[in-house]
Amino acid sequence: MILIENLTKSFGSKHVLRGINLEIKKGEIMYIIGKSGSGKSVMLKHISALMRPDQGRVIIDGQDIFNLNEKDLTGVRRRMGVLFQMAALFDSMSVYENVAFSLRRFTNMNETQIARKVKEKLELVGLRGVEDLNPASLSGGMQKRVGLARAIALNPEIVLYDEPTTAVDPILGATVDDLISTLNRETGITSIVISHDMNSVFRTAQRVAMLYEGKFILTGTPNDFRTSTDPVVQQFVEGRARGPISIL
């Protein structure tokens, strides 16, 4: 479904992506891992065409998205949903209005149809009876679920997750992982997940790619990462520092 070819991006003298290549299959759960600043979020912004590369291509269903006109690019973006790191809900809107936002903006549904769709998506992420609540009154975990309901409101074929388990406790993190798996199983959505959380990777990912110094140094199954002898991969998987840290 998604093919990344020779994707290159620099900001001044800082080379963030150094000609990366990756194929993401239709309906799979692909995790992108790497330390902070390795270019994971920059790559995600290229997939959604929020950023243009210095070189290279992102091909979705055979279309180079950077060669599309604005109308066709909007059509590609409508096939994607995004769950932002901190949910990014509209605080001035109720939960219902948050989930209904894209339905009102991009479809011709009437309010009865919108209400049915909002209820359906909230139930899919395990929420009922919260439509009239303000996001500020919800726990962080519930906000993540509302954000996910909003991301899938238009029945996207691709969902991009930016650090979905950041700043949540382990139990909630497992719940978010279960939601990703459930959506994949029940809807066939292609999921691309940016993460530092190796517990989530081993629990949820079907394939994993690791960015290091602007390149993918390993792409494979979670078991490939468990058994890798690459010292950089081992260090990240095990969460080890490179050496003792002096506090003096």
C-alpha cells in the first residue's frame, strides 16, 4: 500500500532522513522505532504529505503523492486518520463535536447519520455515554480513545499513530495496544505506529523498522529484534545506556 523510496530530508546542516526505503503492506501493523530525534515523526509527516522531501518519493497505491495536485492530495489525506501524541482534541467542543468534526466537514451526512456514526466509532474504542462531556473532564486514556474515534470517523484505510502510549501507565498502554490490534482485525486498517515502547512493539507489531542516524538499520518481525546481535538494536530493545553516567 505504501512505498517509501530514497526519502531524504535535511534542516540546514542537520540530515534527518538519509535516503530511507520502506514498504508497508496493506492491512499490516508496522511500528517505526528509534531514539528521540531519529526522524520518526518527520517520516510520518512525509507519509501524510504535511512535509515535502528534499529527494525521494512516497507512493500510496501506485501514486507518488508529491506529484499530485491539491485536490487529489486532499483525496489521499482523507484516506488517512491520525492519532496525535497528546490526542489534540478541540477543548472548546464536546466529545460528540470532536468526533463529528470531519464528518460535517467532508461528507454530506445529515445529523441523524452523523449521530449514528459518532456512536458507532465511540463504541468501537470502548466508550459509551460520553458524547456530551468536555475533553478536559476526561482522563488521559479516555482522551486518547476519543482521539482515535475521531481519527477513524471517515473509515480511513490508513491510520498514523504518533507515540500512542507516551505518558500513559502500563495498563492503559496495553489497552491502547489492544485497540490498535482490534481495529486492524475488525476493519483491515493499515496501521503505522511511531513508538519508543518496546512492550507495545512486542505485544502488537506485525513488523518493525528501526531508524538510526537517518537510516533504517533493521526491518523485520518483533522476533528479529529480540534475537538481533546488532549492538545498537540490542541497546534500544533492552533500554540500556551506553555506559555508566557520572553524577559528579
